[in-house]
Amino acid sequence: MNDVDPFTATTTTDRYAGFASLIENGPVQKVTLFTGVTVWLVTGHAEARQALTNPNIVKSFTEGPHQDHVPAELVAAMNQHMLMANPPDHTRLRKLVSAVFTRRRIDGLEPRIKQISASLLDSIEGSRFDLVSQYSYPLPITVISEMIGVPTDLRDDFRRLSSIATSGPLHTPEDYIAAISEMADLLRGLIEEKRSEPGEDLLSELIAVRDGGDKLSDDELTSMVYLLLVAGHETTVNLIATGIYNLLRHPDQLTKLRADRSLLPAAVEELLRYDSPAMITFPAKANAPVQIGDVTIQPGEVVLPTVWTANRDANRFSSPDTLDITREDNQHMAFGHGIHHCLGAPLARLEARIAINDLLDRFPTLRLADPAEEPARYPNLLLNGMTRLDVLTD
């Protein structure tokens, strides 16, 4: 790995510098991650697309954190979801979940998302506040929790456990396993409650959904709700926080957006590209010799597409290090590519558009509280987020 490791970096400058160094080292390179695992890091845009669509590169939980320590029954309960599945299992799971996690359902959430956003903004007191803890976190976690049917009193527990689960390499095996075990128990309990008393929520419909005689097993239900809950808020928290941060750091772009809100959809796409809320996709492994770019990857070797660097690839994007909310042909990979493209991407986009629009409407003079200081980024292999972001409104 480079002198500056972008995954363990705790400032924007260091994270950007670490990724820039990776880009300079070529589109496909062998590195040893801070976790101790040696992988083929795929940093180029075209090469990442190749890796994500090659049928001989398959998902593999065994390359995840603390894989030697996680009990088999816990692996079964938490990893039988779409991001860790390969065809034909992936095809079957996605078909079942897509039957209830529909675009129509997501579009119907818009009034409620606006209501939650307004309530959060109403609750902010004083002219200085932390955008992460007071807005960019509670908005998505409330939306996805209500959508799934998670009671209010469990949401803080899920957030705490999700934070550990998504940063497993930073924790001891014991703490990591304890967290995902507690998460599994909470999810199983919630599933049983919904079986006994179904509601008008996504979990109740996932329990009931059928495709012919097929349905989700208990472990598949637990795994799928875990995925939807974690993926349904973690990346959106980061998208809103880093999105606002980057707009405030680029006043010319902020001025354009304030003057013309029709630019908002394109702005969200550019913010996704410029500072992707997820840095990598889930690990995969070659099951046959695979050619990616100029490199032949051997069977058993781990492949890790890095979407953050793919979105800064000068071979695909003009002036890739420039934030341009009017950018056209913005085929970024922030939500992945191929069969594992994020099912919740429309929800994340909708929440981000509402959040950014509402923040700009509510606070016409919104600015960074400490422009000379960089907000801390949290070290993580997967997620690209901030621990807090202090802003001023007067």
C-alpha cells in the first residue's frame, strides 16, 4: 500500500492523496491492505466494469473481515443476501426482493422524506450545528427504518451495531462477532414479530412474498433485512454529508445550484462521482484465469474494484478532479455496476436531492464553521464518511 493509505486516512487531504497515488500506480495493481489481505485492486473505470461483469469473478465472504473466526451459523444468517450471492442464487434473490422493493414504492416516500427533513431542520437550535449527527444521519436511518418496519427504540442499537459491522477490520474478532451476533438476534426477533403481526412495511411484505412456490428462507430474510438496513442508510449519510461539504468548498458550484435548482439531479450525480460514499465494492475472487486490463488474475486471487478511483479516471472523465455540477455523460460507478448494481440507488438519490434542496432553502448563508480545518474522515475499507461536519447558518 502507499505511504498514505486512503482507507485508514482520517482527513480529506490524505484520503484524496492516497487515492491519487493508487491511480498513478495503474488500473490493476496488487496491494496488501491494512487488514493484511493481499488483493488485486482495480482502480480504473473500464477495468472495474470488466471485473464487475466477468462471470469468473465471484463474490466470496471468506475474504471478509475475521472470516476465520465467524461461526458458520452466523455466516449463514447474515450473508445470504444479494451482494454476496452469485447467479443463479443472486437472480432468484433479486427477483424476490424486487417484487416489493419497487420504484413505485420509493417514489411514494417523497412526501414522508420531506416531512422528516423539515422536522429535523425545525429541531436545530442555534446558528452552529453538526450536520452529520443532527441531519445527514437521522434522515436516512429514519426513512429506511420506517420503510422496513424497525421500531424507534431499536434504531440506535442498529446504528451502533451497523457501525461495527461495516468497519470490521478496525475491531477485534470478538467485538466484531459479538456485534453481528447481536444484530442477527435483533433481526430474528423483529422478523418473528412481523410474522405474528404483519404491518404495512417492507419486512412484512418480504416475509409474505412468493414467486411460484419459492420464498425467502429465515436466513435469507435475516440477511436481506440486514443488507437493506445497513446499505439503506450508511451510504446516504455519507452522500449528504460529503455532498454538502464539497458544495461548501466549491462556492462557484454552490452559487450555480442555488440559482438554478433544476441542476439538482445532475449535481447529485456529480457529488456521487467526485467523492463516492462507498470506496470499494464487496470482495470477489477469481475462479478461473481472468484478464483484467493487462493483468492476468489467477484462480483464488482476490479482486477488489475501487469505485472511488474509477470515478476519478482521466481516461473516462474530463478533468476528473474538478467538481462540475453541469457535467454531462456522468457514468460514475458509485452504486456499482452489473448484476450487483445497488437496488436502493433510486432511494439514495431521492433522499439526497431532498436533503440538499431543503438545506439550501432553509439556510441561505450555510457555510463551514471552520473552513481552515478539515472535518475528520473515519477509517474504513468500504465507506467514505465523516465523523462530524460543523456548519454555520448565520
